[in-house]
Amino acid sequence: MSQKQIKYRFYATLLDAFQNYLDSEKNYSLFYGSDNPSLSCDEYEDKVFKEFIDKLNRVPFSSEAADRGTAFNEVVDCLISNTKSEKCEFTIDETLGSVFSVYKNQQFVFPLKLCREFAEYYKGGISQVFVSGTIETKYGTVELYGYIDELMPFTIHDIKTTKHYQASKFLHHWQHKVYPYCLSQQGCENWLFEYNVTDFNETYTESYGYEPGKYIPDLIDHCERLIEFLETYRHLITDRKLFNLPDEHTSDTDKE
């Protein structure tokens, strides 16, 4: 892949963050739709804008929910490979039926049965697979990339944790479009994508088949809208990697 031909580089979950920004008005009505909201619509949109700029600039942030999800994913990966984690420490208590994990100085407790069910489901797969591909837009070539949580024969899996689940929760996310697209560039077309979701009591699955005739135009349109945003607010953006410019503080395979 020639770096000189690539003008922008977007990781899959950045497309999700941009979608959240685009949906700010809709999300406001869902989460703040009361007679006495804590934020006005304009205040909420300003908040979401700042959060997205911070996301673009890789500003560190603290999220217990995100850290819990990362810790759970790491436990599952280690159970699959029967190895120790480089990210977090965890111990298994067979008597209590629990996994105790410490990540970023926080302790999380997961049901051992649930962790083993996830690990068994991915038996024979490969964890944390880096994929990338290029897509042409009217503004130039974009490299799309990211890490697949679990790759099975002809099935891509992404592990999600949530406090509450409702049907089709991840319908408007972009990983189920980006990862199959990247793999299709390697000649592998017939991919099924699964979001495997748990609220730590129940598990849920959302499945999406790869639809290139629909997904590729969607990806092009979304990338072009993101490029327009980046160029409009370029003076606020410090992450040169987005513009495929060298940055001594990051590497090509940073986990996104």
C-alpha cells in the first residue's frame, strides 16, 4: 500500500464517533427530552462538538464503562489464548465463579461462566486482527483501518458491553461496514459480521451480512462528510495521522 497515494487515514470507531456527532440533535431529543433538561439543545451540541474534536486529537479521557468493556475483552482474549494479559491483571476464583480484573487502577468483577462462554464461542479464531483497506473519494484516497476483536472463518466478531440493550443498538455503527470492506480487498467477500453484546446478565447478537452495493457508497459518503468536517476545522486538529502526515508520537498499528 503506497503511503504517498493516501490522503486521509480513518479508524473504524472514529466513523462511529463522527456518526454520534452528526446525530447530536436526534440524540438530544432521546436523552434530554424532558420539561426541564439539564442542557439546552445548543449546549448539548457544543458539548458533542468538543468531545468529537477531543476524539480527533486523541485527548485522554476517563470512562468507567469503556474501561469495563476493555477489561472484559482482554479477559476473553486471554482465556482463548491461555496467556497472561499485558494490559490488565486478573484472577479467577472458581469457588465464587468470578473473574477479578484490575485495569487502570479499577477493579471489575465478571461472571466466570460468561467469560468462558464468550471464549468458547471464539475457539479456533484469531484475536485482535489488524485490517486496513483503501477507498476512493472525491477528496482523495482514504485508508480505513482497525482491529477486529475476533476473526473466525467467514465471520467477524466485535465484543460489546452495555448497561442497557435494545434491539438493533449497533445498526448505525460502522465496524460492520469497514471490516468486511477491508477484508474484501484481500479477496474475501462472503463475510458475516456479529456484534456479540452483553450487559453481564444476558447476551445478545446482532448479525449483518456484507452488502457491498450498499455499504461502499455509504462508506464513501460518510468519509467525504468527515473530510469536509476535518478541513473546515483543521485549525483545531492536532493529530497529523488523520491527514496521513508523520507523527512521532504514534505508530501505524496503534490500537484504536
